[in-house]
Amino acid sequence: MNDMEETDIKCGLLGLDPRTHLLSFFLVGIVSMLIVNLLETVLLQAFATAYLTANGRTRSATRTCVSFTVICGLSFLPLPGLYGVLFVSMLHMIPPFTTGCAFFSLSPSAIMCALDRWHLPQKFLVGICMIFRFASILPFEMRSILRGIRMRGIFPSLLGIVRHPALAYECFYTPLVMRSLRLSNELAASAELRGIGIGTGRTSVYHVGFTLRDAMCALVVTAAVAGIYALEAVL
Amino acid sequence: MRGTETVALKNVSFYYLDESELSDETSADSEVSAGRYESTESCVQDICLNIPAGSCTVLCGRSGSGKSTVLRLIDGLAGTFFPGEKSGVVLVHGTDVFDLSPRNRTKSIGVVTQDPRSQFFMGTVGDEIAFSLENLGTDPSDTIKFVQEAATLSGVSRLLAEKLTELSSGQKQRVALAAAIANRPQILILDEPTSNLDAEGSQSLIKILGELKRNGVALIISEHRLHQFLPVADEFVYLQEGRIAARWDVEKFTSLSEHETAKFGLRHPDMKSDSEIKSYPAKDADGWHMTDVTYLYPSTKRGIKGITAEFPFGSVTVICGENGTGKTTLAKVLVGAAREQRGIVARNGKHLSRKERRLLSYFVMQDVDYQLYAGSVADEVVLGRQVDDALKARAWEALAAFGLTDLADRHPASLSGGQKQRVILATAYCSDAELIVLDEPTSGLDGHGMHEVVHWCRKLASEKKAVVVITHDELLAQLAGDYIVDLSLQKRD
């Protein structure tokens, strides 16, 4: 139990309330849509990366930075049609995505409890619960499918996948859909039996509630994104 | 501590409106779902049960006989989550289960599903056990106390901070039990709780159930491995085609002979094979050989060490041992899915590279959903291969051999679990693979289903293939094996 008691106080490295992360996500998202210049977008991504790192998700922060760099590079390529627009749009999605990844530093228990206190609809809470469940189980399902394909000997080498991409797609996609449908059905039944539909009043063993840390964080995030937006206006 | 009636089913009948739900009932069975059940309109009929506090009722019967539907009636899912027409009444503490509020239902009834993965929501063991308590709005300090108690009783108190994805199947089963009992329900429903457990795991589960029973919890269990529940069971209820066809108290059930249980399609510890099991094949037998093979997972340093074994052509070799002894790891090395760190794998004395092993072998996973990809059964059997007249003829032969000719045009996803397993085996039969591995093929099967698996293994072996069966089911090992590789013994040696 010691392990749980230790996590009783704070959830995530900074111990922020889930709603503070939600606020940060929205603030970064809004400013990301408002700014146009590359310099400010890079600054916003840098800030989002620092935010995610401060919340203990260093590896995710690195990955999002790599994605940002790759897409940034692709956006400079002289591509036909809407491809250029597509990459620029994707570029602007990465800073809020990076900030949103801070949610994964929290326990789903804390997130559900926090949202329950806002009296959000039960269906929304169930949806959140399912997203977390699928986010954790989908990589396992994908690995199992790939293992299954290999162990049936359909593609003994990678060359086979290159030669028959349509077959490879079918072999991966069909079981993934079937497994997801089955899992969602079983999970929903289990959720009902375990009291997801009880209604308001959910508690959590993790700390849920605003503290001075949350206020400071909200202040820093607001100041940073406002500064980045102001910089664009000045330049 | 047997007391007043906790659960009562009074003349309950239930008809699923959505026929696909029947496939869950028939998921493990092949013959039943091949047609007979699908034409049956009702699922359970005229069920009468009285389950007092502090008692243990074990539901048994062939796959598809209605056991899961009875459990769904008691927990209130049948008729709500699974739409259908119900007659009769299901009472929980004297109240119709449909009239129970979600809060009261969660407080009163704990459920452990057959596949624990389908009931987990949280990331860590501690969070998962706390899930129902938090939904009920229990004070966090009480939640922590109850979680600790449930974890201690279920033997997972050291795992509270572990991620659920990193647990073994036996540990997951224990966590599922802890999550179900954390809020101290008066009724505990368990759907095939030992299907993923070895003998030792099953025994410790039964000890826990005994403790709960002494605390006044009413236990309702659906199972195929019945005799291990003798220490806790009060009554065995046999279901046949949706009706209660027999009831036995412990004394009467114990006295049933192997011949009598066979008539009911149930398992019996005295079930025997016609042939004698040998520990080691002849030295000069043709087949695959593994000499002094070691594979340890880099992260956990667990796996297999210095294993020597033989897998002769035309016979069935069973790899058995307790959970965690490395049965699946050994098979992965054998089929080339993992590279041995030491030792060699050879065929008739000639070393086989990993690539050659992958080309010459076929691994049937425990969950066959991961290995079905085509749009029809007929296409599945020849998937990924150049189709010519010879292959077509071979494919039809395979479909006939496994009783799938009538299902050739069906989508594999629409089949029952037993039928899917047969499709995969027909594909293996049709393939050029000379070594076929089946991973826990009888998980959740009744006595009849297990005999069918034995029959299929024999059929594959009759084609001069080396058949390898991974199992912790001692009964299957006895029935199917020509040779046995017991990893528990190798570990001790």
C-alpha cells in the first residue's frame, strides 16, 4: 500500500490538477491557431516541450519535438496541391498535442474524478475512460497481430510486405477492427457492472483540487502564450 | 456461515434479441455452434436457483449450454446491456435485479470475467482495484484500506504499483478478483476463473474463494474444470440446452464415474488416452531437436535455460509446466520467433537457421482472432500463397478434414471460437509447415471440446507433421501427448 500512499498527494511530477492541464491545452491550442509565423510556432513548441518535460514525460517530449522537426522540414518542400497546406496545418497541431500529452502523466482515476466535479455528462466520462483504456491496450493488440501474421508465416520477410502492401494492410486492419469491436463491447459491459453509471460523487485516491501550484502554472502558461502571441503582433 | 437466500431465480427464461450474443455462449464450442444452437430460439428456459449467503454454486455443462447467460441474468446485464426477452424473476436480496440502482448493484455484486483484460480500465494494479470503490464515492482513506485488504487476500499486495500490461495471466486473474471483492460485495460471480491458471494458481484461487465463502459471500461460478472446486462447492448445477438438467451435491458429484461425466460432456480427472505417454522419443526418431537452448528476456532475465527436447514427426509432443516456466518462450525459439542465445535447433541432425524455422513452422496463438485475416474461410486457408489446382485440391481436403466445407463461404469473424480454431488448424494442415505449435488450445473447453482438440492434433500428426501443444492443463497433456516435455521438471533439474 505504501506505493499508493506515496502517490496519494500528487499525481504527475508537478502534482497539478487535471483541469489545469486542460486549461494549458486550450491556451496553447488557441494561440497555435492564431499565430502564423514559423518563429512563434517554434517558440510555442519549445514552451509545450518544456511543459511536458516539467510534468515528467521527457520521452514523449523528445518524440513530439522530432515529429515537429520532420513536419517542419516537409512543409518547406515544393509539393503540389494541398500537401504544403497539410503539413503547415499539422505543424500547428503539434504544440497543443504536446501539451495534451501531459494528461498521460495523470492517473485516469484523477482525471475522471476532476471532470466529475465539473458535472460533465456521464457519457463523456465513460468516453474518457475508454480512450485511456484503448490508448494503453492498442499497442499490445497491434503487437499481437503482427506476431500472429509472422507466426502464420504469411510474410516470412519484410520483402513480402513491400511486394504485397494490400494484403499486408488487410492482414493488419481486419483483426484490429474485430478485436477493437469485441473489446469495446466487453469493456462497456464491465464498466456498467463496476459502477461507471452511478453518477456524480466519484472520488479518487489521488489529489484532485486546485492549489497554489495550479495557480502559478496557469499564470506561467497564460503569460508565455500571451507573450508569444504578442511577439507575432510586434514582428 | 450459510444464511438466507441471497440470489433467487424463479422460473427464468431468456431469449436474446441479438443473435450475435449467442456466439459468446457458443464461443468455445464447435459442434454446438455449427448449426444446432443457431436454430434454437431461446437461450435459457425455466431456470430455478436459490443461492444462500456463504454458499458456492458451480454451473457446469457443455459450451453453449447457457451458463454465461445465467450469470448475465444474475448480474442484470441480460435484458439490459444484452437486449432480450425475459420472463420470470431474478431476485438479489429480495429485490428484482432490474430494480437495483447502479450503486446498489455495484455494491452487491462483484464479477470476474473469463478474460481479465476485458474488465481492466486503469493503468496500475492499485488504481484498478480502487476503480469500483471510487465510482461508489468511497472516502479515499477507506478506499486505500479496502484496496490493501483485497490485494492482500488475493496475493497481489506487492504488485500495487505495477502496470497491468506487465503482469502474467495468472497475476491478472488475481488482480481481477481483488478488483471484484474490494468493495466487499455479498455476491461474487466468476466466469471460468481457472482457465488461465495452472494447478498451483487454481489451488490458491480456491483457497481465497473458501475464505470469501466463510465471510458469507455467495459464490456463483461457471467452470469446466470441476473437480478442483470440490473443497468449496456446495452444489453443481448442470445445464443442457438452456435448462437445468441435473443437480448434484458434492458427495454425489464426487461419486460420478468418468463414464458418467463423459455422458454429460464434462471433464473428469480419470479421463485417459488410448496410447501411452512417453517421456523421451527414440534417439533416431525423425523430427526437430533442441539441444541445450537458452533464451532469457533481456528485461526480466526470465525464460528458458539449457533446454534439450525432441519433437518427432507424426506425433504430438506436449510442452507442459506451471505458469511462468517458459513454455511459450520455448515454442517461440522453436518456430524462430525468438533467437536462441545458446544451443541449437536442428532437423534430423541438421542445424536450422531462424529463417528456416519460420518457413517450416506454424504457430497457432491462444487467441485465434489475431490470426484470421481473409474475407472467407476458403480464402483464409490459401491466404498468401500462389493458388493452383494442386493447392485448391489440398484446401478442400483440409476443409473437409476439419468439418468446414459447409462454412467455406462464411467470414471467419462470424464464426464461433471453436470454428475459428478449426479454420486455423485447417490452414496449418494445408500449409507446407512441418512443425505446428498450438498454444493453450483447450482454454475454456469442456470435456467434449477437449476430445475434439485431441482428435485434431492426431489428424495433423497423421500427416507426418510434428505437433507441439503448449498447455498447463494436465488432463490435455495426458490425453493428447505421445511425448511430454515438462519444463517444471527441467527447471528443478
